[in-house]
Amino acid sequence: MSNDGNERYQRGLEKMAEVDREGCQRVVEVLKTIAPEFANYVVEFAFGDILSGPVLNLKTRELLIVAGLTAMGTAAPQLKFHLKAARNVGCTREEIVEAIVQMSVYAGFPAALNGLYAAKEVFDAEAN
Amino acid sequence: MSNDGNERYQRGLEKMAEVDREGCQRVVEVLKTIAPEFANYVVEFAFGDILSGPVLNLKTRELLIVAGLTAMGTAAPQLKFHLKAARNVGCTREEIVEAIVQMSVYAGFPAALNGLYAAKEVFDAEAN
Amino acid sequence: MSNDGNERYQRGLEKMAEVDREGCQRVVEVLKTIAPEFANYVVEFAFGDILSGPVLNLKTRELLIVAGLTAMGTAAPQLKFHLKAARNVGCTREEIVEAIVQMSVYAGFPAALNGLYAAKEVFDAEAN
Amino acid sequence: MSNDGNERYQRGLEKMAEVDREGCQRVVEVLKTIAPEFANYVVEFAFGDILSGPVLNLKTRELLIVAGLTAMGTAAPQLKFHLKAARNVGCTREEIVEAIVQMSVYAGFPAALNGLYAAKEVFDAEAN
Amino acid sequence: MSNDGNERYQRGLEKMAEVDREGCQRVVEVLKTIAPEFANYVVEFAFGDILSGPVLNLKTRELLIVAGLTAMGTAAPQLKFHLKAARNVGCTREEIVEAIVQMSVYAGFPAALNGLYAAKEVFDAEAN
Amino acid sequence: MSNDGNERYQRGLEKMAEVDREGCQRVVEVLKTIAPEFANYVVEFAFGDILSGPVLNLKTRELLIVAGLTAMGTAAPQLKFHLKAARNVGCTREEIVEAIVQMSVYAGFPAALNGLYAAKEVFDAEAN
């Protein structure tokens, strides 16, 4: 709303463009029809504050998100989004698969299996 | 039991030594008194198979585990173990903090807060 | 089975009628074909005991259920049921959206996003 | 409150006596000071309805509860209660350990480890 | 950092003062020693953005948070914080107990029991 | 890879044949295309080590898995797999339903409802 809100918003939009511009736009467009304030929070906080933080590069961050969402097992659409994002920012298929397989020890085999099924969908879509 | 079991067991012990020899020994000793087979699975499967996998280095793996356990929020002793392990294999405090903070978006602020409190305990113990 | 069972059952049916008569009937009919005792527990305990409790009105209760199910993220069909129920007992769209958005802090953005997507489906169905 | 409520309550008390009379009384006494209605629901619904159901014997039921609570990882006091209950109704230590270890595949190693630590505490207390 | 960041920060501090000034300060002080950026996010996003939102009053918000955290069962320190906050903004003990008991249907009896134990601690501390 | 790996792999294949040969093959085939090492771990660890353990028979194990997965609520495809497996190793419909219903107390009604819906699908497919 204010100028600085715009600064965070701007930084969020840039980060979104690095990750998956179209995918992000689709999410934000849907959110604007039902919860416009929350659409702003996704851009400003999730992307503008957290994903834009220093210390870790975007590739590591996306691997961490894939690991976290795989372990939780409650966020199928977001896991798929970040599997694609991980690929967009340069994670190899092998790195992504290893990150998911690692979660089998900590969150169980079903969590890892469902993560791998989602990864397969994302990888297969790339092939086309 | 057989030779190859020993091969996986041996590989697991070596990985444990890289991560936190004493901490691992303590866990395995306790497990042997109640579930000796499971003590073997921890060494052979968790450390010998999964943590010894190729593709990702140990530093990245420990960051991923910290992210996953922070997101789950149900594994306080294991999170503390892997926070210490992450430090032992070369993760900086800043990297660990960023990995935990990142989970605030995906698993909520309480998950991140409890992860940070655990990290603080581990970091404070180092100082001494 | 006995008279008092019937008293609790009766109270449950009345509460169900306030919340979503048709939706409840559909659930109970399916349950009767596979777990008839559990069909009774849904009517008697969930609706006859808990949802009929004093102190909180039905509108507040449905908002609390929406918040709880959004935070859990493991109960998509039940969340959709209670989003509709919340509307039936007088919650505004804005109140429901705020209750879901609030969970973004406590259970993460994916939990809130999936809650909002479900709410959008329920609100869109109303429009017709 | 009514006679039949008393019938379910009576059945619940009898089931509690089979499982762990003292442990149950302690829980119910605490609940009465803060949520007396819920104290009744524990006796009537959890013990009088569900745990008194036909088809499965109490030993199998307690093993199932131990498995479920181990997998969830969010109910430490209740897991400990049911580990003791499982012993009281005739589960061997070996059966309990196997039920917990089995969850390592489905809910991850931390869930199984925390279950085993709790079991060790319960078994050690028996020895005295 | 910028002025508007300060505006959100200021709004967050005011909301914190309504909820539990001392409790919030303690959390923020600890966070500043380990993750100063995240300390800002707690003030700005959790309190300045979300808890300061329109539509729902603070009393309803705190009840919803209590319900959500009870259902999740992974955030004991935060649940206790918000039980106290709920009291501070005017929720009666009876309303809080009902909100927790309601979760027994949706998240299970252990979740509700642990919520009630936490509430008892908070209520008992008030008495002194 | 080595001979003993083959021994565990062999034991896993035999256990899979007891449980659901075709269903297992389908899972393993998919995994081989994306994570061949993990396909081995499923056969060797999940089936060869854990499910082949002594003390508990396969019928009890499958009931425990159904209970655990129902309680977790994050593993729909795996729950369906093990509902079919439970039937294949001799669990009656009534035993399965009771195991699921029991989880209503510990993991909530939505967990039990979704478990029962999955069971209904599996039972209905049998009828044909």
C-alpha cells in the first residue's frame, strides 16, 4: 500500500520471476479474487522477505523447501510448485530425488513416495 | 549378521563418525537395550544407505534434515541431534538459522520458533 | 439403542439440521453402509455432545473448526463441509477468509492457501 | 446425567479398570477441575463406546493405539499411558517394541525412536 | 529498516501490547540474539499484518489461534502463550475450554487433553 | 548389489508376494524410473527387514499399519494399498473397520472418516 510496501512487493515480484513467473502469477491471481491482502503477503513476506534473504542461494532454498514440504505431506500443490521451481533455479533431477529420498528416514516412506510421485509428474512434464 | 550386513554397518559407522560419533553411540547404546534390531537399522539404513548416498554432500544433507525436522515439529531430540551434526559437518550458524527461518513460511512461525530455540541451545553449548 | 441414546441422537440430528442437513445425511448414509456404530457416534458425540455444548454459539464454533482443520491440513473433505456449514450458520465470507489467513502464521502459507482454495470453491458454488 | 448416560459411563469405568484404573482416575480427576463435561466424554465415549467395541480384543486395541500415537508423534503423555495399558492387558515387551519399530517405515525413524524411548521408560519402571 | 517497515513494526508493537507485552518482549529479545531478521518478522508480519487485520476482533482471533495450535499439537510453548493472550484480551475460561474441547472431535482426544492441561497451568498461574 | 543385499531383497520380494504382489510390483516399477536406489530400499528395508520381522504376524502388522496411516492422514495412496494388503493377509472387514474407528479417539473424526471412505472403496472393489 505505502511506498515501502511497494519496495518489498517489488523485491518479491523479482524473486518470483526467478523461481516461476507464470506459476506465481496464477497463484496470486486466484488469491486476489478471494483474499487480496493475503495475495500481498505471499509476494511481500514469502518471496520479498524470506526467499530474498541472504546467506543461502536460491538453489539451496528450493531444495530445503522441497524437503520440508515432503516431510509435512500436507501440501501437495505447493510441493509440486516448488519441485518445478527447484528445477527452474538449477537443481538437477538427481539432487531433487536425493532430497526427497532423504526424508524417508525422517518422515517415513509414504512421505518420500508421494514426494517422488510428484517429482515424476514434474519431470515428465519437462520432457514434453 | 552376514558379511554384507557388515559392509553396510561399517559404512554407517563411518558416516556416524563424520556426523557426531559420541551422539550416535549414545543413541545406539540405548536402542540396543530395548530394540537391538532397530539399532542395526539406524546404523545400516539411516546412516549406511541414505546418509551415505551420492549426489548431495553431507553439509547439504544435514541442512535438509534440519529443515524437514523443523517443519514436522514432532522430533525435538532428533532436531537437536542434527543441529549439532550440521555444525559438525561445516554448516555455519547463519546457514542453519536461515534454513529454519525459511520453514516459517511453509510450516508456520511456531515451527520456526521452536527450531530457533533448539538452535540457540546448541550454539550456546558450543560457546563453552 | 436405549432411550437416552435416542436423546443424544435426537439432539445431534437437530444440530445437524442447523448446520447442513443434506450434507450430514450424505455422510451418515455412507457411514451406515460400512460402520453403522460410527455413524451413530458422529450424530451423538460430534453433533449431539460437542457441537451442542453451551458457552460458544454455532457461528463461533464453525469458525474454530475451519481454523483447526485448515491448520491440520489433513482433512480436505471435512474442511469443505465446515466451510459450507460456517456459511449456513451465518459466518460472512470475510470472517471465514480472515480465520483461514490467520492460520498462515501458525501452520504455514500452504495450509492457508489450501484453505483459501477450498473456501473459493464453496463460495463459487453459492453464486450459482 | 440420565440413566443411559450412566450405562455408558459404567461401561467406561469397567474398561478403564481393565486398562489402568489408577492412571485413568488421575486423568479424570484433573479433567474434572477444568472441563467436567470432557471428563465424562473420556469415560463414556473413549472407554465406554470405542474401547468397549466388539470385534477386536483389548490387547490388539492397545497395540493399535500405541502404533497410532507413535506415528502421530504429538501425544507423548497419552503414548506413555497406553504403553503401560498395553502391558496391563497382556502385550509382551517384544510385541510393543515391534509395533513401534514398524512405524519407522510409515512415520519415520524419529517417531519410532521417541516411541522406543517412551517404552523404555515404561519398561524400566516395571522392573522396580 | 525503512519508514514503512517502522509503520508495520509500530503497529505490531501496539498489537503485542494488547495481547501480552511482557511475553512478547521475552520472545523478541531471545530471537534478536539468534535471528534478528526473524524477530522483525514476528513483530511486523505476525502482529503488524495478520493479528492487526480487520473483520475479526482480537478475542475471536485468540480463540481461533488456541483452536489451531491445539489441533496441531506441535507448538506447546506457543499454545501456552496464546492461552494467556486469550485471557488478556477478554476470553473467559469457559470459552477457552470449549474451544479446546471442540478440537477433540477434529484432532482427537490427546490434542484436546494436552490443550486442557496447558490451559489448567495458565489458569492456575492466574489464581496466584 | 552384493549377495547379502540379494538375500534381503529376496526376503522382501517374498513378503511382497504375501501382501500384494501386483500392487507392490506397480510401485517398484514406477520407483525404478525415478529413484532406483529407493526402489531397492522399499523391497529390502520396508519388506525384507521390517515387515519380515518376528514376533508379530502379518495380519497384526497390517492392522497396525492401517491404524498408523489412518492416524497420520497424510498418506492416502499408501493407506489404500495397506487396506487391500490387510484383506489379502486375512483381516476381516470388521477388524479393519474397528481399527479405523478406534483412531477417531486418538486422531479425530476426520482421520477416521477418511480411513473409512478408503476402506469402502477397497471393499467395494472386492465385491466385483
